[in-house]
Amino acid sequence: MTVFSPGFSGRPDRGAGKSGIPPGQYVTREFPVLSAGPTPLISLDAWRLELKGDRGFARSWTWDEFRALDAEEVTADLHCVTRWSKLGTRWTGLPVEALLAEMEVDSEFVIASSYGGYTTNLPLVDLLDGKAWVVFEYEGRAIEPEHGGPARLLVPHLYLWKSAKWLRGLRLQARDEPGFWEALGYHNYGDPWREQRHWRD
Ligand SMILES: Nc1nc2c(c(=O)[nH]1)N[C@H]1C(S)=C(S)[C@@H](COP(=O)(O)O)O[C@H]1N2
Ligand SMILES: [Mo]
């Protein structure tokens, strides 16, 4: 069992993994929009971020509560499985581990779920230690709805489909379970450096 304490995070060299261009990717300066459905419009009054943990542990934040937490700036390279990469994007958000403060954790897997119904699965360790954020600003401004605003997950060391837009909740669970694209044949883990695009890669 791990208990997350405030101050758990804070490596000085928080960055977003390897630099360079993963195999099979090309660099674009555009910021394409890739959404499996329509863009949900979420009012900040109604917005909640919900965390479901082990042993019935649950927490939720209103927008004001979430924005009152200590955010940090992140510069990250984005790699989409459709082969575009966008380098040096700047975001503001909270490290996921900050949201887990005081929570007792036995589970190894997480399902991220979005307003609109999208889901994606990740190992919990891939969300910790300066590897993942819940971001609410892109290049110094509120994230455009098409790109996942009010808030999206940012997990830049994995293909971008793991970075759930319009994030609504994170659920910890003992067993892994494929999310939306993973169930349709995308790789369960999605490491761009190993070209884990599809389930047989
Ligand atoms: N909720 C939700 N999140 C999502 C998606 C989606 O369809 N719905 N698409 C994923 C995919 S496949 C990619 S490549 C990125 C695209 O992010 P962008 O539209 O900001 O470029 O979002 C990911 N997150
Ligand atoms: Mo994608």
C-alpha cells in the first residue's frame, strides 16, 4: 500500500520524458484536432473532477477548488499515433500525483474518463513522478474546447490518445481494462518510442 502525502512530488527536473522525434513520426507546427465525437461544452459551474480510489475512497473538486491548487508549467512534445508530433508545447496544470494526496492506494491501474464518454486506460505509475498532469492552460490561455478544455489529461510520454480531453474523472482499479481506442485495436500501453501503435506492435 502506498499513501500519497502532500509534497510527494517536486522533482526539480520535471519534464516530459525523452526529447527528439520517435520513429515513424513527422513534425508539424499545426495543432490538429482529433476527437472521436462532438466537442462537449462544459460550464465551469457544472464542471467536476472526480477521483475514485481504493476502499471506497472518492474525492471531487469543483472548478474553483481545482484552480486553487498549486499548478506548474510543463513543456512537452506531443506524439499522435496518426504520425504527427508537435514539439515544445507549453501547458499549465497539476501533476496527477498532487490529486492523490492522502489517498491510500493498492491499485495499479487507472481509467481516465471524459465528459462525452471517452475513456483510456493507463498504469498508475505512468501518471506519477512528473509524468502526467491535468492541464487547464495551453500557451498561456484557457485550453480551447476542441483541444480538451476546461481541463485535459496530459501524458506526453505515451501516444496522445492517452491524454483524455474534457477530463471528468480518474478511477483506480486493481485490474486493467481497455479504454475506447484500446478496445478498438490501439495498443494497450502506447509507447511512441517503441511504436506501440496497435495491439500487435
Ligand atoms: N475525450 C477525448 N479525449 C481524447 C480524444 C477523444 O476523442 N475524446 N482523442 C484522443 C486522440 S486520438 C488524440 S490524438 C488527442 C488529440 O488531441 P488534440 O485534439 O488536442 O490534438 O486527444 C485524445 N484525447
Ligand atoms: Mo490520436
